[in-house]
Amino acid sequence: MDYVGIVLFFILGAFTGTLDNLVAYRYAKGNTLFFPKKSRCEVCKHDLTLPETLPVIGFLLHGGKCAYCDERISLKHPVLEIITGILFALLFVQYGWSITTVAGCIMMAALLMNCISDLVYGRVLNYVTYGAIVIGVLFSSFFGLGFVSALAGLSVFVVLNAFVFFFSKGSMAGGDVKVAAIIGAFAGLPGVLLTFVLSSLMGAVVGLFSLVFQRAKTKTRQFFHFSVYWVISGFIAYTYMAELINLYMSFFPNV
Ligand SMILES: [Zn+2]
């Protein structure tokens, strides 16, 4: 096991988690990535020092509070940083030092940026989406399942989502489709179909739970947005496609 690689990708993921939050937040506020130059406390507007902007460390430095005004820093920052770190490390464990690992990291960074921006601020970032789709199609064409598969993945997802959109009577926003199209570009047609099956299963399980626990219903619904299912399913489909297909074949060897 290459522990150095695992640690490096975890750190890279943690920094990407910081960037995900930053980009989602700044674009939602109408700012760009490079303006304002320094990150600041949202409450007292004090500029943050370099150590204070580091992933997880920045949170722990002053016990989860702003050093200047004592305002609590949202837990979503360190949580997202740790989750992104774990996802990147898992990609490395699966694919090692390869373009596939790097492409997977780019896909997850774009998916998380859009998912956070969609969930928290109700906006999807077009630059991130189209940039990621172009990178995804290039990756698939030269190192993945091929140009046709990427294009098919992209279009199938758009068509499938148009159906879901139609049957959900518009409860799904256009942002979901954009999040999903990124997965199509990177994971190709088989990845898309797998993502769709996984996210439907996840939706069914969560739906069942929220029926059983009526009280948690609204809160669960709010948290488990479609784009969250797709980000999780997209990661699983991209990273463990071969294993899942083998598992399926072992259950249904004649199909
Ligand atoms: Zn402050």
C-alpha cells in the first residue's frame, strides 16, 4: 500500500474542499475567485491569516471560532474538507498514480462545487460545469471509454433527467441536470447508467425512511436533494464500476 500517495491525495482533497467552499460562496455572492484577494470573517470582516485559511487546521486553530469576534465557524467547512480528502484518497487507492485518479479528483471537485452552490445558494456555476464537461470529454476520449461513450453519457443523462423532470412535475431544478452532465462526460455511458440506478436506489431508501419516520420528513428531504444522490452515486460509479459489474454478474451469471 502506497501510504505516501494516500496521505498526499488526502491533503490535496482537503485543500480542494476549502476551494469548493470558497468558489461556491464567492460566485454565489457575485464575486470572482480572485476578488476580494483575501478571505475574511463573514461577521467582523477581519482578513484571515494564512494558517487560518488552511483546511481543518484553520478550524481547529481557535477552537472553531473566529479569532477576532468569537463567532462560531460553520462545521460544514471542516466536514467538507475531510470528506473531499477521503474521496481523493479512495480514488488513489483504486487507481494509483494515474490520469484516471487525477480526472476523478477533477470530477469530484466540480461536482462538489456545484452541489454546495446548488444546495446552499440555489445556483449552479456555469463556468465550473462547462469547464468540467470539456475536461471530462477530453479525458474519456484519450484515457477513458472513448469520445462516443462520453458524448452518449452526456446526452443520455440529459434525456433521462428530462424525463425525471417531467414526471416530478418540475420539482427538480435545472441545476440537477448540470451536476449530472459532468458525471456523463467523465464516466461515459456505463457510468451514467450505473449512477442512475444507484441514485434511484438511494432515493427509494431515503424515501422509505422518511415515510417511516414522518417527523424527520421535511428535514431529510431538504438535506437529500437529488444532486446529493448524484454526487455520491457518480463517485461510486466512477471509482468502483468494474467491481459493481462483477458483483452483478456473480448474482445473475446468465444475464
Ligand atoms: Zn470574525
